[in-house]
Amino acid sequence: MTSTALKNSTLRRTALYVVLIAGALIMVFPFVWTVVTSITPGATLTTTPKIIPDDPSLAPYFELFDRVPFARVIMNSLLIAGVSTILQVVTSAMAAYVFARLPFPGRGAIFVVYLATMMIPFQVLIVPLFAEMKTLGLINTYWGAILPTIASAFGVFLLRQAMSTVPYDLDQAATLDGAGHFRIFFQIMLPLIRPALATLTVFAFLNTWNSFLWPLIILRDPLMQTLPVALSSLQGQFSTQWDVLMAGSVISIIPMFALYVFAQRYIVQGVAGTGLK
């Protein structure tokens, strides 16, 4: 490589790093500003954001727990999001195995129709879902908030793509060894698609954790509220204590951030290995 080519390569790499760093700073700034606002008592949106607060304090966090039963709200969100995520991963994995490994008439057509349900806005389903939950007596219950979320067309698609990459020779070898579908599913298929399972776990948890409309409709008891609903109650009609609201936002981000950091490696592997097949 000549000196001119080496110089051009270095310039391109430097420019790329500058663009990436600038993009990272732009994306990180709102989170930093949220944290700073949450430790600045009396902060408003009309003032210029400061990276370093003049008089930092945890008073907004204490006021948050005084105004809202936030510990109970956090437990509600963890319960609903955790149970919903587990059930969604289980149902998606089982359905994906059927679509990927069990040939039956009309399998492709049924799968396409099932995927088409992803295009239906959730708002269209609210009235029939509410009527169904009312018939089952699940209004203002945790199960009423959980049941509509346990099936995911996206989850089935993601895991089916992952299972399609597993060689069929493994199934045949296991069958010759006397294994049935349950053994193949649990001992062969699931261990081999762990990155996809981790990816779906993160996506399912984030989707349920951030859900606002359905919990707002189905859960009427203030002690059963989830985090997004509780945070919306902190916004007043004429004025809002933004420091307290941002304190709640920071607390709501922590579980999602921890889950993503824990599963980041699997997410990259899962999306790279299944999304482009």
C-alpha cells in the first residue's frame, strides 16, 4: 500500500470515527439530560439544559415515592412484564418449532396469515379484547393485562428463522436414537437457538414494560398501575414537576438497561443469524 493510499485510508477511518462519536453523543444526550434533570430540584423545560447541575439533590426521588406508591408500581410492572415475557417466549418457541420442523398441509399459508396479523394496529383490537376480558371476569386483574400479550407473531417469525438454520441431520440422528419431538425440542433445538431466545426475551420485555394503553384500560385500581401509567399521572393539566417526572423516568429505564447489557451479545448474534435468512 502506497503512502497516498494509506493516508486516504487513515482519513476515511478518522472521518468514520468522528461521525460515529457525534452520533453516539447525540443519542446519549437525552438520557444524560434526563438524569441531570432528575437530580435538579425545581428544574423546568424552559431553562437551558446543564450537564453539571448547580445544586444536585435526590429530593425529586424522595418526593416521587411520597406522591406515588412507586415501589408497588415497580413490582406491578416487573410482575406483568416478567410473566408476559416468559409465556411469550414459550408460546413463540413451540409455534416456531411446528412451523419450522413439522410439515403439514397449508403450513406456509397459515404462517403467512399469522404474520399478516402484525399489520393490524393494536388500537383496533382494544374493544374486542376488553369485551373478552370482561366476559372472562379479568377486568382489573393482572391476568387481564398479561393474557393478550402472550402470543407474538414477531416472536414466532424470529424463532422460526433461527430453527430453520439448524441442520435437519440433527433431527434425524435424534429420531434414530429414539428421541421424540419433545426431546428434540428441549434438548437440541432450544440450546442451539439461545441467541434468538435472548433477543426475543429482550424485545418482549421492553414491549410489555413500555406498554401504556392496555394497562391504562384494563387496570383501574391505582395500586395495580404499571410504570408508564403512573408516570403519566405525574403530569398536571397546567403544570408539571419535571424533576419528579424525570426521576421516575430514570427508574423506569434501569431494568431495561440492565437487561439489554446482560443480553447484548446474544441480541447481536440473534439478529445477525436470523433476521437476514
